[in-house]
Amino acid sequence: MDPLRILKALSNPHRLDIILWLKHPEKEFGVQVHTKTLIDFPNSVSVKSIQKRCGVSQSSISTFMSILENAELVESRKIDQYTYFRRNEKVIREFGEWYNKEVSIQSDDKDVSIQSDDIDKLLKTLNLEDTSYPTTEETSVPGEQLAAEINTKGFDHDENRN
């Protein structure tokens, strides 16, 4: 279990949604029609069902699922020509235990115990979109406008010195 890889995998809202949806696959996706999944790979969901629920392209879903699988948050199995995914509960549990031990909320120097369900609720409330880069609007200043501001500020500054 690699906590950093897991946190990165969950930092995308679509990937976080997928993990949360896979917690209750029948409720979120309905019963999967492949009878082999019920016997050989229970609680699994086809890529097509995930794509439909997520509302993004097939290539995006493939990328999302690959990232979740590399973080060991999901397991996959190919059944006939279809690929099915389900949560890797063992790794999710290990991550929850690590999180409780290493990152748990503290109050008056006492650890506050957070259960797995509480972590899921907390993750749902977080805005996990990457905001570390400015948007185009924040960085787009026309060159002439910038030059005019620099000249104006420099000119005013020189007048005040005399």
C-alpha cells in the first residue's frame, strides 16, 4: 500500500466518485448481467457501466481505472470480452488504518478516532480539484497593457521623487 499513490488517485473527482460508487455496486450500477461475475468476481462492475455512470469517454474511463488499479484501490478481471472492476477492500482498509494513525485529527493532544465511513464522508466534502496552477484568465495580461502599467507606474514614481 502506497499512501501517496492512493491520495493522488483519489485527488480527481471522477476517480473518487468511482471508488465511492463501487462501495455499493448494485445500488449505484444495478445488477451486472454477466452471471460469471456473480460467481467468479462478485461486487464487480463492467467498464461500460462505469463509463455510462461517469459520463466521460471510454479513453478517460480507461485512464481513470488504470490509475485506480495502479494505486491498488481496485481489482480487475476480464470475463469474455468485458473487463470488470471492484474495490480492493483490503488495501482500502489498510489505507484507512494508516490514515487514522498518521493523519488523524487531533483535539487537545488526544487522537480523535475516525472510522472508515467517516473518512468516506470527509473525502466527499473536499474539493479535490488541482488548484495549484493559475487559470488562463489569471495569467493572461495583454503585453501592451502590461507595458503601459509598467511605464505608468515608473513615470509616476519618478515625478514623486523630484
